[in-house]
Amino acid sequence: MSSKKCNDSVLCPRENKYIGRKIAKKFSDNVYFGTVDQYDPSGCLWHVTYSDGDEEELERETIKNGIALYRNIQVREMADPRWKFKVDRLCLEFRSKKNAILSQLSQETKSSFMKIGFARWSVKFRPVLFLGPHDVSPGPVRDTWMEEFKRHSKNPNKMNRLVYWYGTPNYANAFSLISAKDCISYEKGVEKGMTELPANIQRKFINNLTLTNHEKYQIQGIKDMKEDVNLQSCQKKAILKFKEDHELVQDGLLLLSDIR
């Protein structure tokens, strides 16, 4: 980051109102869209990540101009008499692609989505939530599932299963693709006593002995799983509130120009 100092607390407030704002910026003949995600008070710079993955740091005036340009484009888009038609078409395209994918999966595979079960972690089993590609937000996790789906295009029901690991402290790292042979249903897990902590971990926990990270995750995972067992799908811990692109456009949080 720049070494330029900024001592003006009015121009560069530490609690910065620009964080999270959308901006547009022209590069040559193209306009790119990004989000302000960090602020460096030592350099009076705002970090922007663009939708194509590029990033840069910008000064206050450039950020203000970028926000204004984004807003102008948004106003022009919504003034278009065909705006609603375009958004509706985007919604239909999403549903069509989603249905095309799900139609290639067996009923058994689809019925496991949003169901609790267990998957092998190293040599032991941990509680998981089995997920479909549209049970997670658009982004890296869904993209990884889609790549796996393409690799198994001739027999998608043999692809690895997407799971959320209960008890993982970092949500971003709580997802994996696991071989179906290393996954079992909740009912099978109950039969095998997997809903309770192993005796050795229970003793360590009760006696306040030092636990390994894996043991801590296992304790938290079983606790979280038990809290989720009787909840509706939308209330389970693995599901954070997210919206698809067409929903973000409808809510004015994304531009059609940014996804076309």
C-alpha cells in the first residue's frame, strides 16, 4: 500500500462509510464493476475488488466518482422499459439451468440434499450436512461442484458429494467434496453411535484435559448437529442468507451490466 499519510480525520474517517459500496470504473472503452472492501488509514486508500477478480487501491475522489458512475448506470438501467423483462428472463435462465442439472441426478441423490449424515474425516466419521449445488451461495463452493459435475457428465450420480462439516470454525473452509463410499446416512450413524462423543473424548472433556483441535471440532460438530436435527432446511447452520444474481438485480444490489 502507499506510504502516503492521511491526517485528515474528516476526509479519511477510520470508520469509513464507503466499505461495501459498489463502484464502476472505466478502463479504456470498457466499464468494470467492483466492491470497496477495505480501507487503509495510513495511506488514505480504499481497496476495491472487481467482479473479474482484479483489485486495486484508490483514493477518495476516485471512489466517489466510481460510486456516482455506478449509480448513474443503475438509474439508466432501471429506466429502461425492458428492465423488468430482462430481469425476468435472467430468472428463467437460472431456473432452466438449475432444472437441467437436477434432472440428471437420481431421486436418491436429490433427496439427500439438506439431510444430516456422516462422512469420513481421515479415519473417523464426523457429522455433515449433505448439500446440492444451489443450497450454497454462488461462488467458489458451487463452482467446484459444477466442475465435478462436468467431469462426471456421463454418470453424474457417481460424482463426489458436497458436504458441510459441522463444527468447523471457519465457515469458508467448512465444505468438501467427499466420495459417496465415505458417506453414511443419519440413521446409519445413529445405529453406530456416531451422534455421541467417543468415550475417550468425553473423559477428556469432563476432566478439563487438553483437547486437540480435531477433538474440539468433533465436540462442536456433534453439538451443532443436534441443534440442527429438528430444524427446517432454511434454518440449518450451513445455510447463510444468500441471493442469486437475478434476486440481487431485483433488489438493486447488482447491475445487469455486471453479469452480462
